[in-house]
Amino acid sequence: MPIPEDAMVSQLSAILSPDQVLSGPSVQRAYDCDAYTVDRSKPTAVVMPDSTEQVAAVVRWCVANEVPFTGRGAGTGLSGGALPALGGVVISTKRLTQILEIDLENRCLKAQAGIANKRISDSVKTEGLHFAPDPSSQTVSTLGGNIAENAGGPHTLKYGVTAQHILGVTLVDPTGEILELGGKVSGGPGFDFVSLVVGSEGTLGIVTEAWVKLTPLPTAVKTALAAFSTVRDATESVAVIIASGTIPAALEVMDKGILHALEAAFGLKYPVGTAALLLVECDSNDADSAHEIVEREMETVEAICRANRAMEISVAADEAERQRLWTARKKGVGAMGRIAPSIVTHDGVIPRSKLPDMLDFVYDVAARHGGGVANLFHAGDGNLHPCFYFDDRDPVQVKAVVEAGEEIIRRCLELGGSITGEHGIGVEKIDLMPLMFSEDDLRLQAMAKSIFNSGELCNPCKVLPNQKSCVEHKKRWRGVAW
């Protein structure tokens, strides 16, 4: 029999303290989804532990009482990874915000999982270092969430995703045992369990601390924003830039749907007739010729953009101007709130040479389903982010957006791509996993999961399809939000 809410709150408060346990209708509504708002499921309680030991104590209580539990950072995930699918307890890491150790000599840092991504970089900026993964939500998204989803960001093209920058983790496993995996030194002997945990979407346990690599800041940076009259011209430029041998630090595309939102939200103006912007950033920290390398790369980029009919190219003259050029990319998704009350940002991956045709397909799908779509994406690595805007209080619109998104993801697979690049599977794409993986593939993944999690309490109903306890609940998640 399920534990009544008042009993659950009382017992958890005894383990932690009353001010660390939240419950009630307003709490349930605030924590019933992450930034993927289409699917919702209410927790019974939310806890705010402030140490690894407290997280472990809560997990042990959940296991002893057969209560499902779900880890959560800032809730900025875009695939329902932090959805408490079977209710139970949400374990928030928002009080785990400390930097525990900085080792400049070995270029690494240990921090708690609830720290905002950007705070890590800010803490070592004066030392000429930074934490390279930079999802667009980095001012609020947490280290633990980045690890769970293996988050990327605009600079993924050159610097890699989160997995390349995590040396070790402290993990509270699904039984409540505290495990130390990896450490300051990467590439140790034996099986690489750290890499298994990164990207496992919280299904193998809850990361509470991590050792991260610190990367030298570039000593030379140039940023350009090129305006094109067609999306095809912008996306074709991407493939030519990479084919030239130039690998920018970032290579991002934003279409006119995003520009419309930016104008509505911030009053930003772009050249008349602009259908797409291509943001390119080149950098280097070469000790002898960083500035020369960056100048040469940017000259190549400008020449390619002009050859592909760029209407206008703006190259930042200083840091302030560089940040201004980045505004379109960093503020784009947030600006969509001026267009509609709800947005689903999809996350398929395709070979970048297929971008022009794929964008045509995205616009066609949106038109056929009667929805609005805007696009901003990591064009350099073919990671699409079609942003469907709608009203999730209307089940007809919700159904259309879900169907449109699935059609786009299916097309990504047909083109040799993937169903996700950095947002994860969560509950959003769980039914699409069999399209990408065979039964044997999925069975192997389930075996890997069982090394840490052989039960069904730790972040249930995520990543792997056909989990027995989740089938009957799926139909309850989706529907009118309010």
C-alpha cells in the first residue's frame, strides 16, 4: 500500500529536517515536469539534501519503503528526464552548490552536483581556465544535470560534450550506497564506469559530486555573424566550412522564426530580408601564433559565406561586440515565450551535409501539422533543434506537436543520424529507441544498466522502453497541462 503523503513527509523530515522536505499542491505542480512540459507526473514529496550522506539516507529510505525516486537539478532538461514518472520522491540537488577543491596545477576541480555550470568557469576565469561544456542554459543548468544528459552546447564542435570533461564522480547508487568512480586522473585501468554514468540520465544513481577537467581559455577569439536570405545558403555554408579543414569553436544557425522572437522580446534588428543567421566563432590558444591562426580561419569563413551569397557579415571588434553577436543564439529559446506559451525543442542529429534538405523537411512537417516552428541549432555537428511553439493547454495542439516531432526524428534516422544529440531520451523519445536499436542492442543496454540498477525505483520509465511498471502509466502523463 502506498505511503500516505503526511507519513512520507514526517519520516523524511526526521531523516533530514522539516525545511528540507516540500509537499502540497503547489510543490507538486512546480515539480511535475522539467522543461519538456508535454508530459507531467506529480511527486508526493520533494527533498533538498545538502550532502552526499543525506542523499544516500533518502535513497535508503525510498528503497526500504518501495518508493520511486528521481534526481533533479535545475529542471532545464528538455526530454522529461527529471519527470517523477511513478510519483514518489524528487531528490533535488539545488542545495549541493559548493566548489570543494580547485587543483590548478593539474587543471581540475571538484564540485557538488547542484552548482550552476557557468559558476565553475567563473571560479577559475582569472586563472585563464574554464569548464568547456556550455549548454545555452549554463547560467542555471547544474553540473549533475549536465552529467546525466551528457549535455553539449555551442562549443561542442571543437571542445566536445560533457563526457570528455568529467574525470570522476561520487554516485549514490540505487541502493543508497556511496560510490567513488574515477578521480583526478583519467584513463585508469579496468572498465570505464565513469563514462557509463555520464549520459545515463540518472537511471544508474544520483551524482552528488564530480571532478571536472579545466581547459585553458583561448588567447585569441574572433566571432562573426553572417546574414543570409535563405536557410539553404546558410546551411550549405556550414558543410563547406568544415570541408575546408577549418574547425570553428562554434558554428550555429538561427532561422527567421527565432529572429522574429528576438525582435519581439528584445527589439533586436537584423538586415531586411534575413531568413537565417550563421554565427561562427574561431579561437586558439597556440602559444606562438594564436592571433594569426584565428585571423586565417576567419578569413576562410568570410570567403565561404560570401561565396554562398551572404547578405552581410559582421565581425566583432571587441569582447562587448562579441557578446552582442552571441545574443541571438543565447537568448533565442527564451525569446520564444513572446510567441506562444509553450515550446518543445527537439534534438535530432543528421550528417551536416543533409542540413539543407532536412530544414526543408522540418518546415514541411510543421505546415502539414498546422504548427509553428523556429530553428536554432549546432549546425557544425548536425545537431538540430526545431522549436515547436504551441499552447499545451490544448490537447489537439499537443498531439500535433508530438506527431510532428516524431516524424522529424524518424527522418533523422533515415538520413543516418540519431534520435538525440544532447537532450537525452527521457520519456520524450523512449518509444523511438526501437527504431534506432535492435532488440539485442536494447537487451545489452539493459544488462549494462543492471550493473548499478536492477530494480525499478531509481528514475523509472526513462531511456529504455518496455519497463513493465511503466507501461500502464504512460497514457497518464500526456494531456492537457493545466
